[in-house]
Amino acid sequence: AERDALKKKLYGKRSEKSSKPKKPKCACAQGCTVVQAPPPERVGQGLTRFAPSVYAHIMSARVFDAIPLSRLADRFSRMGFPLRRSTITDLFHRGSEELRGLYEALKERIKSSPLLHADETPQPILSEGGCKRGFMWTFATQKLALFLFSRGRSGDVPKGLLEGSSGHLVVDGYAGYNALIEEMLRQRVGCLAHLRRKFVEARADAPQLCDRVVAKIKAIYRGEAKLRAQGLLGSEAHQRFRETRALSFMMSLRELALETPGVLLKSKLGKAITYLKNQWVALTRFTTDCSLPLDNNHAERLLRRIALSRKSSLFMSEGRGDLYAITLSLVQSCRLCQISPEAYLSDVLIRVQNTPISRVQELLPDRWRPPDGSTPPVWC
């Protein structure tokens, strides 16, 4: 009874016939022509009374703001729009499925990129008998981000995506990327942030050594920051800095670490030195090309939203990881391009239905423009 009273208050007395959208008809004065307004745009082929903006709000709030769908249902209810959690869940899944073709186009763009950042993080999934451990992978450029969901951490995931491509791959020391490197598909670029972190964690074993190593890494970052402030990134001066001073810092850092006697291999300091030795070629590759980044922080920042979602949602439904990855890829790409994800999704959820496969890449965030050709709304 209370539910019926609330519906009556919100929507009034509406019959099945009157609840349908009314399309006004216009006729000319002489009665020879009748024109009827077009029906409202719908997402997908099914019947739905929800506008694309509702889909866009739910999808961006779920993946970027890390708000569980149950909390979204509570928020809509407080606003005076009672929606069941099952309804919101269906809207999220339906909207994500509509964008699958755009997601496949994003894969092709990422695969063709000469420089990629890659990383992975655990993502629990709810399965029969309890939670199991899945993984969410990210492969990113400076303007686009692709997320892939897998049930394991096998190297088949990056190899399956990037097979047949070439260029550089910025990663940590995880062996799952070795297949790409060994087959010469991509050149590995190391991460100085990972190296620094290992020596910071090992400081209790050898404070003076670790402080000196960290100081050498800090000097490289300071030199890069000075060049950035002067607007010299990518210039000949930048390349000379990397080939001379940066390489000198790395060589002295290596000498400091390897000449330390009595280090236990299983200690934190031993693991840090082993990481330096094993990843030396990748860690120094940035000295040969000033366009290569010093670290993989770009990919790690993209994974923060997944870590935030793990705290608020605890797990993901089995079989829904792919849909989550689709929406997260496009919303994070919107953030990288500094455009509003809700405005973007509201538009492409409609346009992707009528866009040929050969032109669907025009709807990716780095190329997207509103239908009227205006400037895309800015990310706030």
C-alpha cells in the first residue's frame, strides 16, 4: 500500500495507455500533410523508459566513483526516483553490452600504439563455493586506456592482445610479459619507481646504501623536472641529459648496490639488488630514447579505481568482469582526454547503434565530438 501511494505521488494516476510518450502531430492549414514528432531515442533494441543519460550516470558512477549498485539504488530512492537494484544492474549490463563494438575498436587502437604502459591487479569474483581470484589488466597510452578481465595471471593475456604488434612496453618485473619480450614483439622498458620502492622497503637492512641509491634516482627525476619546466622535453638537450648524466647516475647506482658485501639473497636488500641486476637492460633503456618514460606510474594510477572498488564492493559477479572492463575502459579514457564521461556515454550509446564498423573508431574518446560539432564537455 505504501509503495502504491509513493508511485501515485511521484507519477500520478497513469494508465497503461497514457504512460507511453505522446508524440504530437501537426497538420498544414489545408489538411494535405500530417507531420508527427519522432519517438524518443532509446538504448538498444529493447523497450525501455530510461533515457541514455540514466545509463551514463549509472555506468560512470559504478566504475569511476566506485559506488556499488545497491548504494546507487538507495541514492535514487532518496531523490524521489525509486529504482530496484536489479533494474539498475540490468541497465549497467545492457549499456556495457551496447558498447562492446566500440571496445573492440579500442583494442585495435591500443594494439597499434608504439608505446604502451601495462600492469595488472587482483579482482575477486563471486563464484559457486566462495570467492575466487581474478585479475584486471590495463594497457594504456597517454590518451586511451584498455582494461581486460581474466580469471588468471597468465602471460597469455598480454600476448593474446599484443601479438603481431611492435614497439615498447613499460612494465614492472613480472614474468608474465616475458613471452612478448622473448619473441621480440615488444621491447621492455623498466620502472624506476618500482626500483626505488624496493630500496626504500630495504632501508632497515642497510640505511646508508639505500639512501644513496634513492638519492641517485631522485637526481634523475630532478633533472627531468628541470627540463620539463624549461619546455625541453623531447629536445636534443633532453636526449643528451639521458645519455650522459642519467646513465652516469644509473651506473654509479649499480656499482653501489653490487659492491655491497654480505647481502642475503632472501632479505629485502637482496631482493632489491636482484631486481636491479635482472632488470638492468630494461631499467636503462630510457637512456637511449628521450621519448620513453622513467616509470610505470601512469598504469598504476589507472588501477587505483579498481582498488577503490575492491574496498566498496568486495567482489564482482561471475561472468560480469568483461562488461565491467568495457565501461571502465571508456570512462578512464574519457578522464585521460579530459571530457565528461556522462556526456560522452549519453551520446555514444545512441550513435554506436547506427555507426558502421569501419567508422566506429571515430566514437573513441580521443576522437569523439558531439553531434553538433561543438567542443566536448570538459571533465570536472
